[in-house]
Amino acid sequence: MAAKQYAYRRVLSGLLLSAVVLVSNNATAWERDQAVIKLSPQVRTLPHREAIEPIALEEAQAFLREHRVVDDAEALQELAYVVAGDDRRLISGAGDRLYVRGDVPRHGQLGIYRQSEPYLAMDGTPLGLELINVGIARHVSSEGDIAQLEIVSSHQEVRVNDIVLPLEEHELNREFMPRAPLNAVEGHIIAVPGGVRFIGRFQIVALDLGTLDGLQAGHVLRVNQQGELINDPRTQELVQLPSTEAGNVMVFKPYDRVSYALVMQASRVLEVGDEVGSATN
């Protein structure tokens, strides 16, 4: 009986050894057939959670057809203006003719604008005058300093004393690549065209910064909201809490001292008076 068990163990050991040798030979052959791939360190770029994608500016394009800025009141007095409507009309519309006094180009479309609220810095310094477009006209004839125009289109009635200017060149790229300004700037949101008090994403705001401050179309500024003024519970002193980052805006139409910007992100409701500045300051 013991002899049979011994013989059985020898046969089983031989089979196991043969299997191990066969697997080893096959693995070696497989390794010889495989190409060796060497890995090198590489930089892996991950999207930043705060990154801002290019933004289509259809809303800004429409806004530019309706708003522009004149630097000061003196410049406004030198611009051409409506002195009368045809047949002594006080109000005119599309298809009507009107009379304008001043320097009016004879070619190209002309914008008819109405003076809106002045833009002021936080300390009351005048920064410019907002003009709102009320219609588009073309030159018909001129005699001396009086020109006759035909109103091509209007979305408000045209009145005596409205301003006439060549339409601005406001063609924008379909998308802006947002970028930080090269220099540190500090300013404020000073107005919201349309008189809205609370501001959210994709609304348009006016800033007290412009090209004289180094701003260009596409520059992104951070919006900070001033911290609350509270009473210290122990000393009863008034304490100003630190400002809080509340969003960012992108400039799309800068003038000398005023810029129009689009709210791109808003983690809080923004308001007139909120601080704006470059992220590096």
C-alpha cells in the first residue's frame, strides 16, 4: 500500500513540474514577442475650476447699437442736433424727414441719439455722458449748416434737440478670449444702463475706468463687495469687515474714462458701488 502511494506521489510531482516548465516557456516566448514601451514624465493639464471660457457677445453687440459715451458736456454742444421735423412736427418717426443743424456726413448711416444720465465717479467727478440711440437716418440734402435727413428706422420717437452722429464702428469678434489687464487697476461699478439696481450674470454695467487707465476690450476684472460695518461686541468700536469677492466682469467697450462691461460670473447679487480691480492687486 505504501509503495502505491509513493508511486502516485512521484507521478503527480512530475505532472506539476511539467506544467510549471510549460507555463514558464510560454511566458518567456510571449515576453519576447512584446515590444518594450518606455514611459516618460509628461505634464498633464487639468481645467481650472475658475477658468473662464470665451463668451459670445450677441447681447453686447445689440447693446452697442443703442448706447455710446461722449466725453464731456462741451463736446456735446459741438455735435449736430435736430432743429425741426418736417411740417413743423415736434415728434418724428420712420419714413419722416427732419432738419439738422451742424456738421453731418453726406454718406453712410447716421445715428440719432438722446442724452441720458451723466456718468460720475464715486467722488462726483464727471466722467462722460451716455447717449441712447433712438433711430437711424440718412442724408438727403444740405443747404448751409442745415441738413435734411430721412429717418430710416426708429424704436423711439425722434424729438427736437436729439443728437446726430455717424454710427460707431462697433463690430466685435464673435468671441472674446478673456484676459487680465497688464497693469493693476482699481475702480467701481458706477451705473447699470436701464436703471436696474441689483445686478446678475450677463447684465451690462458701466465702470469708472477706461482706456486712460489701460483697459482694453477683453480685460477681465474681479468684483469685490465691501464688508459690513459692525460693532465690536467687547469694545463697541465700529469695525469694517474685509471685502468679499463677488464675481467678475469683462470689458467689451472702453472709452477714455468709462467702460461698458459684461458680468460673466456673480456668486452674489452685485450692486452699483461695488469695487472692481485686476486680480493681481
